[in-house]
Amino acid sequence: MSYDEFYVKSVIRSLPDWPEPGVVFRDITPIFKDPKALRMVADAFIQRYMDSELTHIACIDARGFLIASIMAYQMQKPLVLVRKKGKLPGETVHQEYKLEYGTAAVEMQIDSVGPGDRVLVFDDLIATGGTILAACTLIKKLGAEVIESAALVDLPDLNGSIRIQEAGIPVYTMLAYEGL
């Protein structure tokens, strides 16, 4: 099945003034109720990375888990979880970051990746870029290399993709929504 940007965009829901006034939330959860859209998205990402030199896929809590787990399964790659602080058992490293509407922190288990690992960082959406940059910082702290960051949706008006690229990390997204 080939990827159809217009179809996938028609499935994504825009929610104005959520989680706070002035924010338009791009809700990808309807994709998971639409097998055609989910297959298109997962297959397109798998096709992009199937022949790459990545060794691990790091996915960000929580919607990033869903598509990345399909990718990891199909590509037979380890899936590494980047979660909100306090959600992972065992020894972890954490990194704080700014959101477009607040602050947060993410963490990884210390044995998730290490030297020689080449990691794709995956999230559902890039807004300010803080979450992906925090995940990349953790991956580098653990000695691994980030080969690229990827997301289904980019919100270019919030400059997250630019911030990630300025940090030396390539960015790939399938969709962009201009305007807040």
C-alpha cells in the first residue's frame, strides 16, 4: 500500500485550545482506529529505514511507542523506551526540557543503548523539539550515536525541527501543519 499524505492528514484530528488556550493540538490517535492509515504510516517509515545502518529505535512516551514498535518488529531492531520521569524501573538517566506549554523530563534505563549503537529517535510529533533533543542528549550520555530523528507530524511554526537540525541531528517528518 502506498503512502497517501492527504488520506493520513484527513484522519488526524485538530483540537483547538487544548491542552490550553491558543494551542491547536494535532491528535494522531485516530490513526490507530484506522487500519489503512496506520499501515500507510508504518510501512512508509519502515521503507525509509529498512536498509539504513541503524541498530536501535528509541521511541518517546507515549504515542511514539505505537508506530515505533511496529517499525522495530518489522525491521527486527531493539526498541528503546524514552519515558516520562519516574515511569521506568531500575537505574535510569534523565533529562529536563521545555515544552511549548511548560516543562517536563524524560528518562531511559542506563542499559538501553551504548557505544557503537546507532539510534533512530522516533516521536509522533515535533513541536518545539524539546522532547527529541532531551532524548538525543540521553542517548549520547549513554555513549550511542543518534543517526536521525523522525516524527509523523512537524509543526514548523514552533521551530522544533530547526532546533534539532541546529543540534546536528537530521530530521525526517511525513506531514507538516503550518499555523498555530
